[in-house]
Amino acid sequence: MKLVGIIASKNRFKIFIGIDVSKLKLDVSVLMMGVICTSFQLENKTVGFKKLLRRIEKLPDYEIGATLFCMESTSIYHLPLAEFLSDQKQPVWVENPYQIKHSLGLVRGKNDKTDARKIGEYAYRHSDKYRPFETADIALKQLDAIHKERSKLLKIKHQLTLEVKEYEAMGMTELAAVKKELTAETVKSIEKAMKKCRQKMKEIINENSKLKRLYGLVTTVEGVDLLVGVYLLVATGCFERFTNARKFACQIGIASFEHQSGSSLHKKTGTSHFADKLGKKMITNAAGCAIRRYGGLRNYYERKVKEGKSEGSVLNACKNKLLHRIFAVVKSGKPYDKFHEWQPKKVS
């Protein structure tokens, strides 16, 4: 049955378009029956997008829905093209660059034209793994942009204040005083901007009934505050792109995996470094906050440490517990009850 599904998926598409996206231009390679038939370059703007569609529509055997456009995720540069094609009802596949790179075997040399060809070949060979690109809601885009902006401001503030603390720790009080005086206004402005970011995020959430409901649910879980709640809404697509806690745990790098092979390799079970590092940081902070409070998670942490478990492994287990609680309240539609105790089902 699985083989039949793969063949059906491959037969769905007749034309495969590999697009290497950069800030200013698009390098395009067109594959038909697995063979490159043409390559060209366009501007990465609306005019170029329209030219791309006009050229593709002139190809023999062209049909809407039978032509797959594939590109790598490149920060924000791929988004205008992906959204344009999606609006035109074209199948769009935005894939992780690392996934494409490590699926093609040994490769020598690199340029934009060959990259476009490789993306097209990847789409042709792995079309059974095709995942449609989904345009994010404008409110989620705004929350994402504000959340990232606040993170940048926090990093700058940390850099400015850390140097002052280091001077003070080394006993260089005069230099510390000068540095603090020079950066005082900047730090004050950054704190004001960070406060404005928080206010703006709350406004966007309160103006959207769906976001307000989901945010109200996830923040009932101990340790989840505004920043963690906003991150979860954006990263999961309002819990529609990820509906399973284990899969999202894998995405942010807190799911454990085995590392063993034969008799020569046998490492401890651990997490992978291929992860959304921001998400891992957010859930780590939330779990740490919940552990510091009196409650079930703190009791669990202290009990496992007393049993001899390493603090790192117990902390990671707490992160997973917290994540499962978050997904559970979203699925049930009910606020988290920290006084709830699990009861076994009665067998009649």
C-alpha cells in the first residue's frame, strides 16, 4: 500500500521547478521526466514572479496542480515568491536546506544555477515527501516579527550591561562607571522598546479571538508566560502545523534518541543538535520557572534527582512533561488544572 501511495504521488506531478532564491534574484531550473529542459534567471520581485508563471504556462503538458515548485527556506527571502505561487493555487514546497544538501550524495562545486538544478532534482526524486506550503495568518506574522525584534533588543542590552558587570567584577570601578554613564540612555531606550513589544503582542492577541483563546489555554500551564506563549502560537501555527507534543519536542531538540551501532558504538540516549534553538531555550526557561515554584513539576524533579538521576536528564524530562501539558490543554480546550490527579480507569 505504501509503494502504491508513493507511485501515485510521483505520477501527480509532471513538471518540477527548482528555484534557488537569493535577496535580489531567482535562479530557476525546469525538469520534465527527470531531465532539465531549461534554466533561467529572474528578479526576486512581483514582476519576476509573473514572468516565471508566464514561462511555465507555455511548457507542454503544463497543468495547474501537476507542476511542483520547490525552493529552500531562506529566512524571509523565499516568502514573497512562495506566497505569490500559493495564491495562484500552485503546489509550493519549501524544504529545509540541510535536508536537500544531504540527500544528493557527494557534491563538488557550487553556484546558483547548479543549486537550482539540485533543488529541482530533489523535488523530482522525493515528491512523495511533498508538504504543501501554508501561508501564515497576518497576526501570526506580526507576532513572529515582534518576538524576534524583542529577542534582538534583549541581546543588545545584555551585551551593554555585561561589560559593565565585568569591569565591576575585576575591581575597575572607574571604568565601569564611565561605561555605565555612556550606555545608560541606550539601555533605557532598549528597555522602553522591549516594553512596547510586549504591549503590542498583547494587543494583537486580544484583537484575534482564536489567538486569544489559545493563548489563554497555554498560559494556564505553570511556567508559560507571554513570550513562551507567543513563541508556541507562531512555531506551531496555532497548533495546526504541530498537533503532537512528541513531534514538536523533536523539532525543538528535547526529544531523546538512541546512539548505538553494532558493538563499537553505544552512547547514552540523548537529544539531537538539529533543532530550533530558540524553541529549546523558551521551553527550558518555562520548565525552569515551573520547577522553581511549588507544584507537581518541582516535586517530580526533586524526587528523580534523589533517586540518582542526573539533573540534566531530569530537567529534559521536565521539559517534555511541560510540553505535553501544553498540547493536552489545547487538545482538550480546558485550562490546566495543577491540582488534577490521574486516576486509573475502572474496569467494569
